[in-house]
Amino acid sequence: MNAKLLSREVNKGTGAPVIGVFAPCDPRIDQASRERSINIVKSAAQKLASKIKQPDGKAVEIVYSDILIDAESQADQVARQFKEAGVNILVCVPDTWSFPQLTTLSLMAHFPKDTPINFTTGNSAPRPGVVYTHATAGAIAQFGKLTHINVGKWPDTGQSPEMDDQTLGNLVDWCYAAITFIGLRGRRVVVFGHDSMGMETALAHVLETRNQFGLEITRLDMKLLSDMLQKESYDKEELKKLRLWLEGHAKDRIELPELEKDSELLDKSLALYLIVRDLMVELDAVGGGFMSQLEWGSDSRAIQQPVADIMESLFNSTFDHNGPKPVIPFATEADVQALLTQLFMTWLSGGNPPLFMDFRKVWEKDDLIEFTKEQNLPVSKEDDWIEKGFVDGVNSGSASFDWAALPGSDEDTIMSKISFPKAVDYFYYLGNSVHYISPGGIEGIAARLAYSSLSGMFSMVWDEAKTVELPHDIAQAIRQTANPTWPHTFVVPKYASMTEYKQYAPSNHFHMTWGLKPARLQFWMDFTNVLSITPWQARPAFVEGTDRPVPLLHLINGGEVNTKRLKLGR
């Protein structure tokens, strides 16, 4: 037999998340109940197909089998069907009792141990799929594999029962965590420059990131970008298009005091976006970062280069001069743990734009009363934002344009709220910053990834959060206390007190993504063995209807932290 030469054509969908939906059954059960089980499988698959998307907006492939798994032979058959279809995420929707080892356990033997599996079932008594779920999940936990169960609700009777909205919502949250876990394995991010300004909290933990998340970190020198700018290695016609697009939205808000010099700097900063974008496409990168300081634009001994603020903002936005586009999470200052935080949360939210911020000044109630009094600014002590306080989130780069307006706003509305002033003066070569003040009422999760060499583990410090909108004069006055040319987002955590928030920040940067639910983040942390850090005294250990139920694997192994350490062999 001769060896087979593979085609040079590559299916780019290979390895992408594919969800397989199936059900076990008992061969002794009547035909009507078997047909009902098949209908549940089909209904669950169709509902997921309309709900789950990748960050680029493309649908996640959902497949299902109408072969009910009664015993080992059917388990092998369905497993082989799934493997041929590229299934790497499993959803079991049992409606009847069956025998765990003969069914799902035999199917799982065909897949890697870390394959995500979810059991979603109705809490029904006639043919107790819920009993099967508990029996099988318990068996799986005993041999050290993670699984999640979703004991929800669908009608006990009828041939075509459908799960209720809460049950479906819980399953959708789990699926987003699973596709983030699976979809990012084997992908890469690109970071330009070395360690971020000597910030040890921003290091590229290359081996640990590869081992824990399956992500590669490609590291390129900023000299490449400097050389490509000098050689004008970009499409000059596209640069004109990008410049005209920016001027079309904000010409009267682009500050160019020395017109010829500053216009050239603006062009270079826009060209930088085109250069980096093309490099990232060439490398098939899902995210990026750029060191900038100090060598790029702040060291007077070197040839100064333009600031990269607009470039970074464009990557993190849902549009550019070519129209709508996927968000490509991008971190300023080559902050790799910022990049990873943004990348994971963007995927978990289905592609929503991230916000990169300095954890700048924490304004507590007493600070605000004293400040507004000094500034002769009227304020009501009953306002929510003054009662609890807020963080002034502000940074020169990575500020997604989308955060200038409310979620769902169109491009024109967003861009009408953004200005491009001259950058602050310690960037010697200067260029243009991005400036706006985010509106209030944006809800999501504010978080930051951290790493410890003592445990060899990553953790996520997080809380639910919302933005607040201050009265115009107060917002402008607070803006002047920091960097007035940079974006400002006033963030209020849900559970953390301002004292806790000040003391427990794992870095000087933090990040927020709107529309991200705690359960999705928690499911993902289960898959990736990331420790969940919520040291807020006001937050209960479990918030029903918000948090995901703690997996049985954690309960029988001494809790989440101990289980995750055991899984890593710590």
C-alpha cells in the first residue's frame, strides 16, 4: 500500500468549535418515549444553532444525531459520526433513564478527557432523565473529569417538548464558554516589542500560556514596524481611504496645530494600523499588543515614531474604514495579560468590544464631595455615583471607539462623540490621541488576569460593573485631573467597595466588556483551570440566577481552588 499525499488545500474550519447534541435511551422504553427523546435532541440543536456565534459573527456549527444511545454499539456509532463531523464539544439532553457506562461513558471514551460536556435535562419524573444525569455526572466526577449539569425545565408530557427560556439561557452560556475554550486552542496572538515598560504584571508567560490555554505568543521586534514605516510598506491608496474616512467623521475634531508636520504624523499613525493589520492577517492572529514606551516614541536618544493610539483603538472596534469588522483584541504597552483578558472576554461575549483602561484614580464619596466643593460644582449627595464612588478608567491606547456610545449605536453616532487631540507631551514625537467620555448605563464585567509563580496558575480578579454618566461640568473637571486628551470611562463595581477595589487590583490596568454574564466567565474558568477571585465582602459565594452552579468535581475534591490545583498537579 502506498503512502497518501495530502492535498495542499486546507479546510480553514478544521479545529473550529463544533457542538454535537445527542441523547441516551433505554432499549426497554416504549416507542413514543423514544420518539420524544429524538424530538428533544433535534429541538435543542436547532435552538442552539440560532443562538451561538463566533466572535467574527459566523455561526458555530451544531450537529446532532437521531440515533439514541442504548448501549455500547450505538455509543461507538454516534462517537464516530461526531468525530467525522469535527465535534469537539458535547451536549447530552437525556429525557429517560439509561445506563451510564453503556451510553455516555462509552461515547466519551472516543474523545480527549478535557472535551467539554454538558448535561441539560428537564426535571421530569415519568422517564427520569434527571436521574440519568445525576448518575452519569457522578460517575464522571469520580474519575476526575469536569462536567456541568443543567437541571432545567421542559414539559413532562407531549411528543415535542421544548426547554424553557431559562434552561436554554443556561445552556447557551455554557456553550459560549466551551467555544472560547476550544476555539482559542492552537491560535496565536502577536506582540510587538519586549516586556511592557518593565511592568512585571504584563509579562508574556509563554510556556504557561501555551500549557494552560493552548495559545501561542508570537513576539516581533518593534524595529520591523519602524522599518516598514520608513520603507512605506503599505497600500498608499488604502491609506488615503483611511484618512478620508477619519476626516469624514471628525475633521473638525482632529487637532493638527502645525498642519504639515502633524498631518504627516497622523498619516504615519494610520499607516501603522495598515501595516500591523496585514502582519496579523499573515500570521492568522486573533489578538495583538504593542509595547510603544519607551523605545518607540518616548526616548529622546532614538528616532521618534508616532503614537499608536488610533491603531490600537481601530483593532478593538467593530468597524474601520472598510465597514463592519470583527473585534481583534489589542493591548497597549504590550500588556500580554491585558491582551489575554480582553481576548477571552470578547470571545465569551460573542464578539463584543473590550475596553483597556488604567486603574487610575478611585473616587470615593468623601473625595467627590471635597472635590466638587473646591470646584464650586453643584452636586446631589443622593446620586448613585457619589454615594458609592467610581473608578476613572483612562488610558491613551486600546480605547475601542464603540465605548464612546451605548451598545448597538451605529458608526456615525459613535464617531460623532470622538475627538483626536494632540497626544500628551511626554511622547516626544507626539501624534494624535483618541478622546471621549463613555456614556452611563453600560453593564458588563470588569476584570484582570493575573499569574503567580508560587502556584503556577492564572487567576481572574473580576466583578460585575456598570458605567455612570456624571454631570457635564463635573466630568470635565475630573477629566482635567488626569489626562484630558485620553478616553475616560467612569466604572462602578457591583459588589466591591472602593476600599476593596483599591487594595485588590492585580495590576495598574483593568478591562471591561459589555454584555458578558458571570456564568459564562465562570464556566470558562472551570474549563481552563483559572482561579476565580472575587474577594468582595458584599458578594455571596453563590448568586442564584447569576452564577453557574459549582461543578460536582469541585465539591468532592475540597472546593474549586483545591480541585484546580489537583488538576495541574500542584
